[in-house]
Amino acid sequence: MSVKTLFLRLKNWISRLFNKIKPGDFAIKGAGIGLLVGSVLVFVLEVLGMSINFADPWILVYGALIVLASVLLAYLGNWLIGKFHEIPKAYKISLLIAIPLLLLARLGDQRIALFLFVVFCLLGAGFAVFRRSHFKKLTLPKKSIAILGLVIGLAGAGSFLYFLAIPGLDMKPIINAAQLSEDNITPLEMESPGSPGSYEVEFFTYGSGKDKLREEFNQGVKYQTQPVDGTAFLDNWEGFSGKYRTWRWGFDFRELPLNGRVWKPKGKGPFPLVLIVHGNHPMLDFSDPGYEYLGELLASRGFIVVSVDENFINGSWSDMPDGLEKENDARGWLLLEHLRQWKDWNQDTSHELFGMIDMEKLSLIGHSRGGEAVGHAAMLNQMDYYPDDATIPLGYHFGIQSVIAIAPVDGQYKPGSSLTQFSNVSYLTIHGAQDQDVESFDGAKQFERITFTDSVYRFKSGLYIGNANHGQFNSSWGDNDMLATFSGVLNRGQLMDPKDQETIAKVYISAFLEATLNQKYEYLPLFLDARKGRNWLPETIYLNQFEDSRSRFWAGYDEDFDVLSIGEGGKAKGENLSVWREGEVIPKYGLKGTRAVFLGWNYEEFGEDSLDWEAEEKPNLPDSIRASYTLNLGPESFRPDSSSVLIFSLAESKESSNPKSDGKWIKNNNENKEEPTQEEDAEPEEKEKVQEEEEQEEDEEEKPLTPLDFTLELVDADGGKISFLLSEFSPLQRLIQSRVMKIQFLDDKDETESIFQIFQFDLEKLASRNPDFQLEKLQKIHFVFDQSEHGVVVLDQVGLMPKLPEAR
């Protein structure tokens, strides 16, 4: 019996069986009536109940309209289904196959799939009718339509190929605010921390010695390591995905290898030890070689650097429908196991690495999921037991002094269903504004959850880079953050050169490690102001966040919901503000984990739109409309001295500076409205004027926005004053915008989020402007919004820090 005959018999048997049990026409009709009557009855009762409970009979009308709309939609749906059945079978099958395939293709936007659907239909129809025997039989109108359809299809295909080929589309220009005041900032006069050091570098690998896929972790290892059991930290290494993963790697979660690529300075040591871990990426497109540029540099400067292999817990095509889950704690735990291995070697008098490592000078670097994992490692390192299962002992307590998170995620693993927190570890997070993978600055969230409680000098810092993406921090990942097959859908024209992005990473990471492990504090100014390193760094927009263990704050806005109160009994006051509220800082995704005050002003609201804000001399605003925000320190508040630096964090908000122009704030002015005069209605000069104003508004929209500026005024208890402009340090950077997909230009909508910049002012220098001003009696801090016509800013962490520690 042939296979075809067997399938036909099976089909007939199933058909006969179904015919025996399928409902008849009366049953189907009855089911329909029952469904209709029951559903209408429930809905009518609901509408009647609502009209009674809400005491509003108009709800009955609303319910009747819904019933009518449902009936119309039912008939329309039935008609469409009938029309679908009229579609020729060949096209119908093609349709049902093509739609899911186009939707599943990773084109980044369903509109591209719809466009290709139309193009492919036009091309197929056009080429089909151009068969010689068929085309001759067509009437002239049909020939014209066929030619037009083919031309449109070819034009669409050509447009799509051109769309893929161009690197990207131009973004609206943006002014680099910090550059406008860079002459006020003296760059550091020393060799770049991104320059190679004096050590000769040797490279080797260590690992299981049994790796099926890579020689460097097989026979090529210099030192062999024993596997570790990850049962407690890995979920869902099972099913088809788990079996494939085990088959591909040759081990399962009970025998995870400790593999590492090492760049080591030649010499006796002891040297600081730095581990680097990659993030999630296709597991067979190995990620650990992509940090060689950092390994070579840092080893030449006296650090032992290890790029840790964790590819075996990365993503795979086999992770369908499920793969590894919540594995980021495993990434962090594996780093601690690597440190344990290095400690064993360092203490083994018979080992070549004996005494080579300073185990009190350890740092961890992570990228993407690895950037979250280094935070988990820092937290787990300080614990005696695993927080999700206290039967699992930890007890590592290594000398981890600092952590670096490059474009990290946040919250993919939540210890105890919360977010990772740790203390007394210096922290640096780096993120690119054009990140097409982790689009929100998630490292800033971890930044908020780090505390300093001991007497050691520590700091945390954030760096936001205008034209950097996600993948170019790893030389093997590149500029395709989404791993899109049709990578041309990405707007990559806004990205910086990959070597420039690596240069930024080298400068900041090297400087951070020198400061936190070797106490070379001469690099600290770089973390408050990127202009200090402008001789070393490529040109782009940089935003710095900074807080050290000696910083103290009058206003952090996390203590309560009262807009009038600040810390230590102080009070806040706002005048003539169009926006004044305290609230959570909300990035593109999730919550930042901190509250701030939002302050807005708009002089058009007060009828001052005729003032010339572009002139060098700003308008002299009367007190009755001048917007300001004042912090009045309490009697118990700490006060500055000659070593103090005034600090605060500031960002622009994307909200309207005149929110009361619509919604609940609209006033009913119908009674005051006047009919247009005959002159207003008919004068052509007026029409020309309106047209000119509209054209001027369009030109204004194309021009880059001027960075925001305002005046700060310090007042002491005796009335002594100091006044200065925000722009003496830097004007406020306008929001950095991105469109990671080219098709986003159709929406004419940019993606952005408020990113804080730390502002700092040396109070001793400011006080010299007024000999009568007494720093120790500082009473009020005024933020006077008198330099820009309108704007909304987010203000946080207003306080003091001592001048940076001297270089050692």
C-alpha cells in the first residue's frame, strides 16, 4: 500500500467519524439563537443597571448605539468573509502563507511588511500578464493598468532596496551645549588614560580543556579549571531547548565551565584583577573576544584582565517557546566563581600565578546583561547566603572595589522580587543615546540604588554619549544592535565611528580603574565633566552624572510629597512657574527609582511673546512675571565652607512649558469672543502676515533649539548676594533625540528621555566676587528663569561636596 493511499484512507475515516458526531442544522441554528438571546439579555441588563447606578438615562442611548454598531459589524464581517471565499484558491493559499511569513520576518515594523506585501503583489501580477500570448488579448485600459502596476511594483522594489542601502536619515540638528562654555574649562594636562602603558602584555586562556567548539578552551588552555554546578542559579535548562544546549556544548547546567581569555602584564606583580563579561547574544556567535581592545590596553597599564566566557547561557534559536529564564544572577555568580579560582591560584605556592594578584584590588566590567550581572555579583559578594534560597551558602567577600556597567539592563533578575542593591563599591555606567537594544539608560537606575556607608573615598558616575550605540562597545557585535537580517531598516547614519566609541570606553574605563584601584585621583574631574578630557575624546555630546561618598544634599525630593519641604527643615518656594511639581523621573522604559522637582516657565503665557530672547542682552522682566524657584535652608541644615562645591543635577523635560493651555485648564471664553471685523476678514495684507508667520514657525522648527540658561543667586543670612549664570559652567543640554528605525521618520516623532547632567560651582571662587558674602551663613538658593523664553527642567540632588581629593 502506497503512502498516498494510506493518507486517503485516514482522511476518509476521519471524515466519516466527524459526520457521525457533527451537529445538525437545527442544532446549529438553535445554538446561534441561544448565543444571540443570552448575550443581548446580559448586555441589556448591564446597560439598565449602569443607567440606574450612574443615574444617567443617556446610557441607554449609548447602549443602543453599541447594539446597532454590533449588528452592522456582524453583517460587514460576514460580507468580508464571503468575499474572502470568492478569492481564487491559488491567491488565497498564497495570501495565507505570505502574511505570517512577512509578519515573522524581523523587519522592525509591520508597515514595512505591508509595503512589501503590496509590492510583491504588483510585481507578480505585472510579470504574469506580460506573457506575450496573454498581453495581446488585453484591452487597452487593462494593458495600461498592467503597465502602471508593474511600474509601481518596480519603483517600490527599487525604493525598498535604496531604503536598505542608505546608512541612515538625518536627524534634526542639536547644539552641543557644553561646547558653548568649554573655554571656561581647562582640560587635564596629562597623558590620556586611553594611551598604552609601559608593560609588555602576554595573552593566554584558561578553562575546562574539553570545549567542543573552540580550541582556545580545549587543548589551547594554559591552565585547566574544574566545572561548577549552576543548579541553584539557572532555571529551565530542560525540554528541547535544554537538550539542544547540552548536545551543542557537551555539558549541562551541573558542569558549567570556567573559561577565560587573559591579558596579563609581564612582571612580578601583584597586579589588580579586572573581569569583563559580555551580555546576551547568539550563543554560537562568541562574544568574549570582543573586548580585546580593552584587555590589551589595561594590561599594558598594569591590570590583569580576563574576558569571561559565558556564551553557553546566552540565547539560542532553540529557545522556543522557552529557554533559560532569569539567568542574570547566574552570570554574576559565575564571575564570583572565577574570582574564587584566581584566589586559589594566587595562594598556591606551586602555581605560576602565585602572588600575582592583589586580591584587594578587584573590579568587574559587564556589558548589556553582563552590565546588570556585575551589579548582582557585587551584591552577592557581600552576602553569606543566596537571597532567594538561604540553604545555599555564598560567603565570597572578595575585595571588589568597583563595578563598570556598559549599556546594562536592569531588573531581569530581582533578588527577593526586588531590585539589586549594594553598598561601598564605586560604580561607573556608560550608555549610548542611539542604543537600538537597551534604549533606556538603565544603568542610571542602578546608580540610584548604590550607597556609601564606610569611611573610604568612593564615587559613582554615569556617562551618556550622544552618538554611541549598544554593540560597538564590543568589537565583534558591531552596529546591528537588533541582529536584524535586513539591517538596513536601522537608522545607523546617526552612529559614531566604532573606533571612536572604543576610544571613549578606553579613556573612561581606564581612568575609572586607575582612580578606584590605584587611587590616581587626578582623573576624577573627568567623571564630572567630559570637557576635562576633550584632548583625549572624540567630539560628541557627553552628559555626566556624579556623586561621591562625601556629597551631602539639601534637596533630594525622595523624602515626601510636600512641594514646600526639603531636607533638614528647609523650605521651597516657587513664583510665577507654569510647571511646579515633584514626581518620579520616568525614562523611556520603567522608572528611574528617584523623584525630582519639575519646574517650568513660559513668558508667552504672560503676554510677553514679543520680547527678543535671541538678543545677547536678555529682556528685563518685571518681578510680577519673573519665574523662580527658591530653596530656603533650615536652621539645622549644613552650611558650606571654602572647600565646598555647589552641586545639583539638572535635565530638560519633554513636557509642555504651558500645560494649562488645554484640558481642565481651558477657560470658557465664548462670552468674551468678538466677531472678526470686516477689515480682519477681508484684508489681504493680514493674510500675507499670517502666511509669513506660519513660514517663520516652520523655519524655527528646523533650527536647532538653543540650550537653556538661567540665573542662580545665593543669599546669606545678612542679605549678602552672589549672582551667576548656569552657563558659566554650561548651558543645559536640550534633549538628545533618536530614531533607531528609519521608518520612524514617517511618524515624525523622536524617542528621548531626560538624562541628568551634574553642575558644579566652586563656592570659594564665587564668594570672591562679593567680599561681604559669608559662605558659612548661606541661607537661600534662587533659581531664576530669566535667560530663556520658556522651558521645563528637572532638578534633583541639590547640595555640596568637598573639592575632589588630591592626586596621590
